[in-house]
Amino acid sequence: MKSSRYSGLWLVVAATCLAGCGRQQIERVEWPVMGTIAAVQARGFTSPEKEALWVRGLGHPVFGIVELNLNAHEPKSELSRLAACSDEKVCESCNSDMRPCYEAAFTLQKASGDAFNPRWRGTNTLDLGAIAKGFAVDRLESTLKTVRPVRTDCLIDLGGNLKALRGCWRTGVRDPFGDGFAAVVELREGEALATSATYYRGSHIYDGRTGIAVSNGVASVTVLCSSAMWADGLSTTLFVLGPEEGKKFLDEKLKLLVGDMAVSALWIMDGGRQEIYGNARFQGN
């Protein structure tokens, strides 16, 4: 599990478009939320700046509501009020809009044997910090679809949780040991990307089975799939498990968790060795 006050340092993927699927000018707008920075990037020939501002206008309240409900560090949040309840009672009593996040967290906890553990701080605690930002990104995408489709190529980034709302975006996975990129990947329309890493603050990812900081030779894990929530949660789980146990977990449990959703994962180990699971679309520099 990741220890943070919704810190944007959990999931650090270069959100800047490297090549894209076109050469239009990119407009970027950003704002602070959930203890990190949210950003919208838009490009195209029809008012990309206006479209980015429109997406931000919807994203600001969507992300704010998720933070209001799921902030483990706010005593008055719904999450804090429900922390002492059983998992079943939490899912029965929570805001119905937030229920998918709770349910996914508890399902991932069971499937991973507590490697992912929303109660890693103790029995009467809850912390969805390792999945809530990805959930928020998916919530924004759903909200946008109910209002109107985005009109230009658009990429949303919430503290490193990326989703291509329209168009394809070529983005980089940061090199844990240098200033460049260890790999690049084309993020296709509807796809999400999330990374768990210890780039800035040392060992802040904890094994939910022991409550101890992970020290298994993993420097970062990046997950690519069509759900930002699952990319977020799985990146933490696979960081804790490491490549050998993680690949076995995906082989045995992935269909139970996400059905037929395609999932790829990239582990970068201490020393730079890379391990890949799934469709090998991660390209080393």
C-alpha cells in the first residue's frame, strides 16, 4: 500500500506527450486537488484550449467529491466515518457513487491475500489511497460521457494516473535511476496508465500483509489497461508482489478481477532490468 496524503508522488508517469498521433499544438490546464495536481491536455484544430478548460470545469467538482468522501486523513470524510465497520457494512452504508471503489479495493484485497490491503494501518482503519485517484479519473470519464463527448484529442492526468479520453498519446515511463525515460508506450483512446514507484520519498509503499515497507528489488511498476481504477490498484499490488509472484497472481486472478479486460504490466527492478506481463507495448529507449 502507498503511504501518502493523496500525494502526486505515488504514481509518476511522464504525462507530457512525446510524439502523439498528430502534430497539433497541445494546450494544458491544471489545478490542485487531492493533494496533487490534476491536468488536462488537449490538442486538435478546434479550440483545444477551450476544450481543456471545459474538461477541467467538470473535473474539478468530480475530483473534489471523491476527495471529500475518500480522504483517509480527514476525520469527517465518509471513509473515516466508516472505517470501524465491516467490509460488508461499509459497502452497504457508503455513498452509492463511491461504492465501486470500496468494492474493488476489498475484492483486490481478498484476491491478493492482503498484499493490497485498505486496512493495512490496522483493523479499524481504511485507506483507499492506492486506488482512489484512478477511480476519480474513471468517474470523470463517465461524467463526460453523460454530458457530451470531448471534441478534441484529450488526456487527463491526476497525479500520474493517466487516461486517454480521446485520441492516442505517446507517453514515457520515468527511469527510476536517471532523468530520462526507461520506456515509452502509446496510450490509445480509452486506455489508462498508472505507476507505483519510490522515485522521490524512498520506501513509502507498504506490504499490506505485514505493514512493513516493501524491499523486494522493485523500483517501479507500470500498469496499462482500460480502467484507471484498476491500473492504480494493480500497480501497487504488483509492486508489493514483485514480478515472479505478480505474474502468477495475474495468471490466476486477473479474470476474476477484471473479466476480459486486457492488462499489461512493466516492472523495473533495481539495476534497471525490466520484466513485462501481457501485450508487450512498452518500448525501451
